[in-house]
Amino acid sequence: MTKLICPECGTENDPSAERCSECGAPLTIEKLIENSKGDETGGDALDRLSAAETDLPGLLHALKQDGDVTDEPGGGEPSSMDDASLSVSADKEEDKVLPDWLNRIRQRASEEADSAGEIIQKLSAAQENLAQEGSESKHEGFTSWIQNIQEEASSSASENRAAEESVSDENRKKPDEIPEWLNTIRKIRGTAQDDLKKEPSHDLGGDSLLQWLMDLEDGKATSEEIPKPGLDNLDDAYEEGEESAASEQVFDGGVTQELRIFKQEAPPLIVTREEQAQADQLDATIVDEGASRVLQKPGKRTSKWVMRLFFALLLIGSVSLALFAGNSPQRQDKPLKPQNQALLTWASEISPNAAILLVFDYQAGYAQEMKLIAPSVLKSLVNKVTEITILSSSVSGKLLAQRLLGVLEVEEALIINDLGYFPAASYGAYGLANRDHGTWPLAHLPEVVQEIPADGFDGILILSDSDESARSWVEQLSVLTPETPINLLLTAQAGPLLLPYWESGQVTGMISGISEAAAIEASEACETNISSLWRAYQTGILMLMIFMLIGAFFVVERTPSDEGRRAS
Amino acid sequence: MNVSELIWGAVGVLLTVMVLSYLIGDNVLFQIAVHIFIGLTGGYLVVLIINHILLPQLMTPLIAGSWSEKVWFIAPLLMITLLLLGQIPRFKSLGNIPLAYLVGLTAAIAIGGAVFGTLIPQSRAVIAAFDPSQWDGNTENSLFSILDASIMLIGTVGTLSYFHFGRKRNPKNDQEATQPPMIFKALGKIGQVFIGITLGAVFAGLFSTSLVALIDRIVVIGQFIGQLIGGG
């Protein structure tokens, strides 16, 4: 149990007592320290120190709150404002570590003449004199210092840093001004002080607050280690130079404070071109969202489908009229195109023992057009050869082959080998072309696969409705089997894009569309249905051209600006 | 006309009318017809693949072939198995193996065909058009051949220039590229004309094919109605 011993009568008092219970003398820290000097028994001294440390957290907090409030207890008169500030700052450590109860003692001693001892009264009087003298010089220095700040605002930050550094140096250079009570603590700690000094204060982590105090006194630790509420960021910003700082010292009622005035500057805005474009797009989107729009009226949509139905019925009616009314049309002799003539020549010159491959590569929807195009060539083929091979690269190719060959009324003696279905045209062509050079004979493949002639085909006829699929066949076969004649029977939509392959010589001949088939029919005098359909076809083409012209002149698509103008 | 022809003829006419009903907009009849066609196509495709590919070209050799022949079918069988396992989320990565094989093979075949089957022969054809040995002795035909070859060359170069998007970096400003050379811009404009003509020809062909299909449907419906009225 810690006891306070009265320096006057030696009576043991309660630690919280401010006056001696026996003689009424004030229990000041000076007397206690003197008493502890006489009693070097470590146990009591350490107990007192422990008691003092229990009050230190509040003391440290007061230190942070008070900032740089100091007084000049016994130093010399400062020659200038800076010197005064430095000297005051150098001694402020003493007041920072003084407990509240001691401050209260001092305050009461200064107010009540009989409440303090003679020595304390003298000390207080001396301190007041010094403070008054210092305040006058500080006022003068403060005014000039403010003027310097206004004149040299740009260099104020560096000056402040230099001033702070000089303060730190001053603190280190004034070991003689260490409070007496701190020296007493050092003596009590004895040789352990040197050992503790070797260790960084921050490594202790608060285990020994006393050690921190000692480091603080030696300049190793700073008061900044205890964060000030609300001022942390300012200090960091000051260190990082993100803010321009000006410093001024204010003397207010014997209290010198160093205030840092931070002038917040907006960081420079760097916008890249891409960010600017995105920002513009966002602005445009926002503006567009707020823009007025014209709602499409239901009646307008109704008129559209009515018009569409009207023109469709007009087309169907005119075509039907051309089909079922009037006299049978006359054949019109048209000159054959070179590619058509080349195909007919190849078909007419084919050898009876030739191996012919028919590739069915069109969809069921184009069966009617192919039924009009192909018969003129296929008839001459099936009438000459005794055996043909068919292959389909469309899903319904097998059925379409049966239907087309059924139309031709082929002889029963004709042998038809079906190679089956090849899902991908390029794979089928590649495999078919390399079949000739295959070295992996498989015994249990379908019989028709084994019927592929070892020397390849004497001619290949591709019936296709797609330029891409037909091109795949031509690309592969023309490279892998360049000696094999390749001929094309195409729908009108596939013809234009495959014509270059005939001009380059990769394709022997080709027929494309019902118009070329009609010319062949006229020249060969074949009996097909083209002549009966030709007038309907011409009528339909004419009607479609009229409809497109009507659409071009009267159904002009309205732009958004037109819609906005109409709405306004 | 027997009952079978009558029924199937009626079904054909009904489906044709249902598809043509799209003229008044998307409706239930059109959707029913489309679903019927898609379903029939899918079902037919499954049967076709089983009967024409899986059974004759995979299962039969595996069952009836010798051991040396069966070995050859281990690879496709393994690929099929991996592709099926890829449908299970846990083994999804396994399905990438046959897909990678297919993609690589397709790319190899397609690139080989495009280069050796289209690019080189077509370039050679453009060059050969200027070969005087290809022209006959007739002056008029020779002039026509020269004109034809010149148009072909201009069209080829113009079309290729239109799809040239390369630009040099502006040395003064890294953010901006320089404009393409004037020669490419001029040839690109010419190429636009050729591209427009080509697309117009394709569109006309598509129009023609569609008109033939419409005429065929009208003929079928007319014949059906005629047979109904005529009773024969």
C-alpha cells in the first residue's frame, strides 16, 4: 500500500490526500521526491513510481490536448520570437508529464497565498515574472513573424520544418533543463536506463510507459505517437507535401501555440481521351433518355401489315393469272452462255462407262427450281451411262435425289450407288478426294463405300443452292483431283458467286437459275415445265420491280430527326 | 384423287397458307408451321445419322470386324464418349478434347482449301487475263478481253483496298493514327461499287429463287383446288 509521507511532520497520508492530515502541510511532489532521496529502499520508490504511472495516461492525453502550451520556469529571456518558442518548447516536456493533481496544487498555490509553502510561492512569483516578460517579447516577435509569413508565403513550409528541426535539436542540447523529478526517476531506475535506451521505444509497445517517457526526453520518441483526434490526416498530409502549409504561432494568455494552417488545394484532374469519350457518351445517353419520343400508334402498324398483305395478294394474284389464264406461251430462243454450253458439251460427250458422281447439296425448299434446271443435263447423262453414284451433303439429300431421278423416268438398268450422307461439305470433299489414295482399306465398311472407283470419278456434278457449300466442294476437289471435271447445277442465288470458278477454269461448266435453264430448254427442245412457268416468272419479276420502286419512292424510312420534327 | 393424296394435299396447302400468314405479322399459325418443320427436320436428321453414319460406319465394323479393324474405331469411339461426358458439368473439360480436334481439323481443311482452291487460282486467273496468248487474232475481241481483264483487276484491287483498315501511327500524337493513304481510299471507293454490284446480283438471284418457290406453291395449290373441283 502506497503512502504519502508529509515532508513537514513525517506523517503517513493517503495517496489521494492533498494536505497532510496531521499538520495540514501541502503534499507537493518536491517534498515527496526529497523524501524518496532519503529512503533508497527500492520497494517504496518503485511503488510510488507505479502510482505515478497509473496517472500517466491522463497526463499524456492532456499533453496532446494542450499542444505546445508551456511556460518558462527558469530559463533565460529569449532574444527573439524563435528563441522564445524554442526554449518554451524545450521545457514543455515537464508540464506534459505532470499529473493533474500536481497542476491543481500549483493552481491553488498561485491563488491562495497561504496554501503553499514559501519555496513554492517564490517559484510561482518568479515564473509569473518570466512569463510576463516573455509574453511581451513574444507579441513583438509574433507580429514580425506574421509579416514574414505574408511576405514569404511560399517558403513558410520549409521554414517551419527547419524550425521544428531546430526545436528537436534544442531539446537534445538541453539536458540540464530536465526536470528534477525526471532525474530522480532516472536514478531510481539506475543502470537499467542505459539498457532501455538501447531498445527502440516503439518496440516496447506500451509495456513500459516510463521507458517511453525517457525516450521522449532523449528525442527518440515523439508526442506524435499518440494520435490526436482529427489531426492525424493533417500531419500526414503535411509530411507528404500534398497540402501547402503555413505555420503561425499564437500567443494567447501566456500560452504559446503553434498552429498549422493548411490550405487545401484541389488535385490536378487528369482525364484521358478514352475517359473523356466515355463521359461524353454518358452525357449523350442521359440526354437521350430525357428526350421526348414519339410513340408509334397502333393504327400505323395496322396500316403496315395491311399494305404488306395487299401487295402480297397483288403479287400472288398476278402470278396466278399468268399461270392459269391465257394461251400457252411461246418459246423464246436465247443464246446460251459459255458456261451453259460447256456443261452441255461435257454431258453429251460423256463415255458410257464413265463413273459419274452426283452431289445433292440443296435444301427441300429449292427442289422445284432444281427440278426445272437439272433435267436437261441429267437426262443426257442417265441415257448414256449405266451406273451413277449419288452423295448428299444436305439432310434431305437422299429424298431429293430419289424425287429428281424419279422425275427423269430413268431406266431400270441404271445402277445407282448411294454413298450416303456427309454432314460437312468440306469433310466430304476432302475424304472423297483422298479416298483414291487411301491405304487403310476397311473390310466392314458399307458396300457402297467400297464401290468408289479406285481411279476416281470421270465427272462430278454438284447440285447446290448455296454458294458456300458449293465452293467448299470446288475448293477441295479442284485441288485434290484437278483432272476430274467438276460441273455445277445451281439455283439463281448461288450462281453469281460461283461464276469466277468457271472463269478460272476450276469448273468445267455450270447452269444457274431458271433463266439459263429456259434458254437451254429452248435450244435443246427439251420438254420441261419451264415454258409454262416462264410467263408467271416474268410477271412475278415485273411485279417485284414495281413494288421495289414504290417502296423506294413512297415508303421512305423516317429518321429520328424527322420523327422529332413531326412530333414538334 | 384417292384419300391419301387428298389428305396430304390438304396438309400441304394448309401448311403453305400457314407460312404465308406471316404476311400479316408473326402469329400462332406461322409459329405452329415453323415448329412442325423444325421438329420434322430434327427427327429426320437423327434417324438419318443413326442409319447412315453410326450404324454402318461405326457399330457394324465394331461388331463384325476383326480385332485389328476394331482398333481403328477406338479413336472415334473415344471421341464420342468424351463429347458425351462433356455434357456433364463435372466432366465439362473432357468435352473440349474432341471439340478442339474438330476445330483444328476444320481450320486446316478450310484454310488449305481457301488458299489453294480459291486465292491462288483466282489470282492466277486475274493475271492470266492479261496474257496475250489467251486472246484471239480478232482486234475487237482482243480489246474486249483487255477491257474485261482490266475491269477484273480494278475490281479485285478495289475490293481488297476497301477491306484494308491498316493505318500508321501518328508520330506527333500517339493517340491518333494517320489517315490511310489516298491510293487506298480511292481504290476503296471503287471497290465499294464492285461490292454493291455483287451484292445486288446475289439479291436478284435470291429474289428469283424465292419467286420460283412461290410459283411452285401456287401451282400446287391451284392443282389441288382444281382436282377438288374437277373431282379427279
